[in-house]
Amino acid sequence: MSITLIIIAVTVLVSLFAWQNQNLMENWVHHPQSVARNKEWWRLLTSGFLHADFMHLFFNMFSLYFFGGVVENQFMAVFGFTTGAVFYVLLYLVAIIVSDLPTYFKHKNDSRYYSLGASGGVAAIIFASIYFNPLTEMIIFPIPIPIRGYIFGALYLFYSYYLSTRGNDGINHSAHFYGAAFGFLVSILLVPGQILIFFQTIMQSLIG
């Protein structure tokens, strides 16, 4: 069975259950002050399995489904089924934690700040996918023109970083930025031979 589908199934089940169980939601959501003062470090990971509403859940899981298979198959082709599956799962889970760390340090004394969602892990998978297939075409609503993966990636990083500096729309954009950067860099470290192919593919698309 696809590892991606397993992650999606677990995330959907946990999110649905948390919507009916306020105690679980409060204990698993990322609350930096609770992490700092009460050493509740699990929140950095468990918050990645919670979502605010159905649309938040659907968007993250649809994105993971769309891009996850590429990364999963690539890792398994390079490292074998077991090792590839382990690397894939670790990339996703560690990205959730890493993407939450900047928010933790910024808001660890802010009792009113909470965040949740799998965006950091999903962003890591999206950018790992772009690394392995930079010419993947994506459509950014409401723009009806397909945008190639490497162009989308550059715009995504720039836009996420810009919005994270503003910090006034209630969305944890820094998790998007750091998750994406983490996914791309870890993919380079795990499969360094792909970096030359990555740039050659982009150059050929520009020339041709």
C-alpha cells in the first residue's frame, strides 16, 4: 500500500477525531508557550496531524496525494522499498517539526499564539517533488496558465517569506517557507546525483 495514502488516512482520521474531542485538540495543537514552559515537545509533531476545518485538511491532503507519489517512488527506486519508505516518512515528519521551530522561538512567550496543520511537511514533499521533476506543471488559482515546478517553487518561497515578515493574516507562512526549504535541501543531501539533472533539465527547457 502507498505510504502516502497511509499518511493521508492517519491525518484525516486524527483531524476528524480532534474536531469532536476538544481535549485532544488542545493537547496536540502547537502552543509555543506550553512547549517552552511545560516541555510539551510533542506538540511540534502532533500539530501536523490537526487541521482547522475541512478545506484546510482537504487542501493539504490533496497536495500531499498529488506530489507524494513522485517522492515516494523516487526514494524507493534509489534506496529500495524499506529504506526508501523510512526516508520518505522521516522527511515528512521531521519537516513538520523543523518548520514549526522558527514559530516556536518567535512566539514562545505568547500565550495567545496557536498553530496547526501539515503544511510544513506537505511543503517539504512538494519541493522534494520539484527537485526530482522540475518541469512538473502546476496551476495557481485563479491564474489559468500552467506554471512549471521550478518557477512555482521560486515564487512560493519568495511569497511565503514575504508574508511571514508581515505576520498579520493568522497563517503560519514561515512553516511553509522552512518546510519547503527543508524538503529541497534534504532531497539534495539524500540524492546528490540528481542536482546536475535538475539544472540540466531546467536549462534545456529554457533553451528549447
